[in-house]
Amino acid sequence: MYEFTAPFQNPSGSPIRELFKYLGEPGMISFAGGYPASDLFDVDGLQQAAARAYQDPNCCLQYGPTDGLPRLKHELTNLMAHRGVPCALNEMLVTTGSQQGLDLLLRVLVSPGDVVLTEQPAYPATLQALKLQQARVVTVPVDAHGLDVDRLATLLASGTFARPKLLYTVPTFANPTGATITRERRIALLRLAVQYRFLIVEDDPYGDLRFSGDAVPSIISLAAEVEGSRDWVVHFASLSKIVAPGLRVGWTIAPAEITRRCVIAKQTVDLCSAPWTQAIAAEYLSDGALERHLPRITAMYGRKCEALCEALRSQFGDTLQFHRPEGGMFVWARIEGIDASALLQRAIDNKVMFVPGKAFFADRLDPASLRLSFAAPGIADIEEGAKRLRRAYDMAAADSV
Amino acid sequence: MYEFTAPFQNPSGSPIRELFKYLGEPGMISFAGGYPASDLFDVDGLQQAAARAYQDPNCCLQYGPTDGLPRLKHELTNLMAHRGVPCALNEMLVTTGSQQGLDLLLRVLVSPGDVVLTEQPAYPATLQALKLQQARVVTVPVDAHGLDVDRLATLLASGTFARPKLLYTVPTFANPTGATITRERRIALLRLAVQYRFLIVEDDPYGDLRFSGDAVPSIISLAAEVEGSRDWVVHFASLSKIVAPGLRVGWTIAPAEITRRCVIAKQTVDLCSAPWTQAIAAEYLSDGALERHLPRITAMYGRKCEALCEALRSQFGDTLQFHRPEGGMFVWARIEGIDASALLQRAIDNKVMFVPGKAFFADRLDPASLRLSFAAPGIADIEEGAKRLRRAYDMAAADSV
């Protein structure tokens, strides 16, 4: 009856959001979502920030500039400077979560059939956005040290595809693998971007959530070390994982020429992101509340990560393989010989959930992989969840005999 | 250096937002923006709603469902039922202002080259969105009784273009003309939609702001009177003009098959609109605050409209032609023989602003037309603004001798 555009003729929704229907089941323990822990929100600090923001009700209630409230942009440029990333106001755009930054960027840069590079495995909403934009996705494998930049160099030199528009990566505590690209690889990646003239799109929602190991500078901050490379980096950041997703405050740092076009796109997309939550975010940041909050949540996520890794080791021994991440929210695991989708069915029977790895692959999927998030459940639930996962595994193994 | 997609190779921003740079000038009186009056915001009522919403901090701070917070959708379905529009939950999508509803709908339905009908003159952000989607725009003229449906019937019968995907209209207190489509024309339009199988996209941000004349039912509510027509209506609504734009709360009512696809698009666009402001909106509506607020603002907008119309009549006599609207925020005017863009330059010199009509035309623009919004300035400023506009007109007339 209706004639839909090509990507919407028979579309499938987010494979992760599909699992949400099970979240409401009583007693369910979820390692599935990438949600931050609700009990770690700075409820009081945000309430105080909201009260201060409303002292200027008009700023909260009226339309705001498309590129973001000036007072928030001021705070965010300070935050980025603190992270070693000086940036101009016309390079920064406030977005409805960093997800919107990606959407705007793809609209401005990627035509149907254009080549886009992604790490593999990769964040499913990015894969979905690329599909809707009808990009040609070329995947680059990831190992324990993040994106395999040597492999990327080989691919680029092979001449088997057109000049790529961009490469999408979550270089620090990746979703889903938890891996962090080493400093050396970041420098090599910047050199490749300059040489082959593609944009590195650095999505950095988790960078502040380091609980062990040594900090690695962001790709955009390392651009200062590779001549001409800053023109080839776009950086996405967000308050969703470090403050609260309900603010829907993300931001993009990109060359001014690109930012200007993203602002024009945003004028027709939603005019502006909610000024009220932008004003709250600005007050929260100006108060120094984030600096006080971060050590508390990183310590807690560190304990949760340790609890999950210990529990998996204790329940599965060598049956389940994983690398322990140094930050973020995710453990990426493999159980040789299983199909994680079949395991999920048994897991749900046992009141535990995770995301089967196939959601994260654009091609050559690894059915034995799975993503476990330790962020949302409490320590006791993490331990119990690992036990249930073992029971589910035993049942799935029995099924397949 | 960068290769942008076709619509972004040399894009121009919103012609109205371009004017904002003058807003900060001391003493400027603006008839330009479509902003609601800041001094009419229900500052206390919204503060109370925000306090109640934060009694469930997790609902404000965590991610929410892509289609909207259930408690808000509950309130909005009640509101729509009160407006004579029963709708199911799977027909409703909460968006970041109704602007986002249009963006999602175009993505799902309009491919490059597809025919889209719009009233002319029309809302510029819609024209811009259609341009970015590379639609082929076919315009239908508007008169004092809204869209010229007879002319539309002739156009459709002419066979000079392919089956249109949709027709975009602001049928009640249109932006920019202030006109309202009559009941008879609405019924005729619904019949045409069924016959020619195109969607009527009814954008209704101002419908509640009636200060004189008799109510005309929305197109979607009249669909009950034309068999099969409800399948061909999409309705956009918003709290931006009746509560506060800073909430960024709009919603779409569309056939379930269309809504489902818009939800999938929204998953990749921004995951969800700000749950915090959604929760505030839900509390505000559940309290009955909107019903108490509306009579106050419609009375005030009525007085402002009257003040502008009287002042224009007194300053210009028959030189400036306009129809007095029965609601909304806009007066659409013509001054025979002038170029409104040249007039604007002189107006800015005299510290008064409006939007030249050309921004509202997709083709065959009328340079003598202009849009004046009476919503934001106070009564005294409206009267002074009209005097300044007359001075600007005299200067512009002298320029062109």
C-alpha cells in the first residue's frame, strides 16, 4: 500500500533493543544492555544542577541555537581542553547523544555505495546507520590491542575498493570488545588517514571510565603529532555513560567545514537538542561535579568488571575465553563450538541475558562470540548471573548432542 | 578536500535562523521568529511538573524506549482523544519536536526524485527538509481559506507528475499565512488522498491557539467521515507552541506500518528523545496544567494579534494587505510593488525585523510578501514596531525612486 524507500522496505530493528522485552521478567539478570548503572547516577548533584539551570527559565524553556547552548559549549570546550583537545566553537556541535552526531555526519558525507570502513566487531547501531545510508561497509579486524592497523594498511593498499569516506572506531574500551587501540597504532592510523584521505571517526563514550592500566591519549589529541591529520579526525563524545543518558547530551568535534554542514542538517532534523537538559548539563559541568563523580563510578565499574571476570573464570575455566578490559562496560567472550543465539534461548530460560556476538558483525560473523556488560547489575547479581550462564551452557550443550 | 553528499555540496542554512544575528541588537523589535512569548511560559507549573517527574529519577536519567516514555504516550493519547483523535500506542511516536517527525517520515517514504506536494507559501524548514531529501516539490496555492483543493484536484488530474508520496500542510493557522483550511476543503482533500493514494501530512502545532471564530476539526479527526482515509493521514503535533519549545516534545500519529519504520529510523538517529523532558511533559499534562494554561495564552495571543492588525492598519492603511488570522502566531502581508528583502534592510536600520516572504516559496516567489509574528513582542513593542516598519517602508520607497 505504501511505497517505502529502499532501506525501509523490509527493515529490522536493533537486535539489542529486541531483547528489551525480556528485561521486565521478574528476577532477570541482564548482561545485555549497554546501560549505565542506575544506582550510580548522581541523583543529588543533577537535582542541584537542575535547580540552578532553572534560575534562568527562559534558557531552559525557549528554543536554543542549533549548534548548542553557548554556556554548554563553553563548558564542553573546557572539558575537551582538559582532555588534551583544544577546539574552536565552530568545530563543536551539541547533539542528541553522540548517536545523532553519527547520523548527521553520514548524511553530510556518505552517499549510497560509498565505502565506509569499520572495525569488526562493531557497535550495532553504527552498522544499522550505515545500512540505512546504503554505505558499502568494509570491515577491519580487531584484536586484543584494538583495530588491526597493519591489516588496514594492507586493505587500503590492495586497491580493491574506492577511496573510503571514513573509518568508524570506538578506540578506547570498544563496544563490544572492550579493547583499546595502542598509542602506536593510533599514530599509524592517523598517518594512513592523511595518506589515503579518509576521516577517522573516533567515538569515545567510555574513555573516562578507565579503572586499570595506563591512559592512552585520544586519537584526536594525537593528531597534533601527525602533520595534517587533524583535518581527518571527527570525535564524538557524550555524557550518556559518565553522567546520565536521560540528558541526551552528546557532542561532535569536526573540521569547521564539516561542522557547518552538520548544523544545517540539524536545523531540518530537530532544530535543536533539548535546551532544558543542555542547561542542566552546563550547570553540572561548571560546578566541577563530573570530576567528583568520575572516580566514584570508575571504581565501581572496576569492581563489577573484576567480579564478572572472576565469576566467568570460576564457572567456565578455559571453556570461555576473554580479555579483561581496562575500562568501559563490556567483556567480549567466546565459547568455542557453541552458537551464542542458541545459548541465549537457554539463558533466558535461566533468567540471564547477554547479546549474541552476531549483532556486531557486518560480515563473516563469529557465532561463538557474545557480549557481556557488567555495568548495570550489582555484584551479587553478576555472580549469580555467571552461575545461571553456566547452567544455560550445560543445557545448550546437552541440546546439541 | 572533503567529498560531501549532493545536498550538502553547497548548502544554505535556514533563512529565518540567518536573521537571528540581529536579535541581540539593543532595542530591536522582532516580528521575525516563530518563537512563543517567553513571558507566557508557565514557569511555576513546569517547575512543579519537573519536581514531580524527578521523584522517579531513574525515569528521567536512564535511556528510554525509542517510541517515547510510556507515561507520556499515555497522556498524549488522552490529549488526542480529547481532540477527537483516538489512536493506538503503535500509531504514536514521540519525537524531538514535530520537526523530527517530518525528518523521519521523509526518510522512510521519500526517495530522491519522488513527488511531494506542499502548500505554497509553506514553512521553510519543510522546504529545506524536502530539498535535502532531494524530493521533487510540486506546489499548491493557498488562499484566505487555506489550501486551494480545487486547484489540487486539477493538478492531480493533469497527469503531469508521478503519483505523489505525500502532501504537506499546516491546515490550521498556517505558517506563514495564518489561514485555516475550511471543513469542506478538508473533506475534499481526504477524498483526493484516498483516490490518488497519497499521504496527507497534517502539521498541527498551532491548532490549540484559536482566539476567534469557530473551531474546525483536524484533518485526521475528519478521516472518520471519509471511508479508507485514515490510512492516508499522518498527524504531527507538538508542545513547543503551547507549553515550551525547550522540552523538545513533539509526536506523530501515523498508520502502524509507517510508525514502526519511523521507530527503526529513530533508533539509529538518536535512540530516544530526552527522557527527562518527556517525564516533565507527562507530569505537566497529567496535572491538567495545559487546560488551565491554554485559555491564558490564547487570550494574550489574541490581544497581540489585534494590536498588530490595528497598528498595521493605522500605519499603512490600504498600502499593506493582509487577512486577520483567527489563531496561531502569524500575519501574512503584502505591500504591492515593494521588494520585502530590500524593505528588511531598511527595517533593520530602524530596529524592527520580519521575514521576507521569499523564504516560504519553493517556486514563483512573491517578493512583495512578508511574514509578521505577533507572538513574542509585547503590545507596546508591537505598536512601536509597526511605526518603525512604516518609517522603513518610506525610506525603502525613497530608495527605489
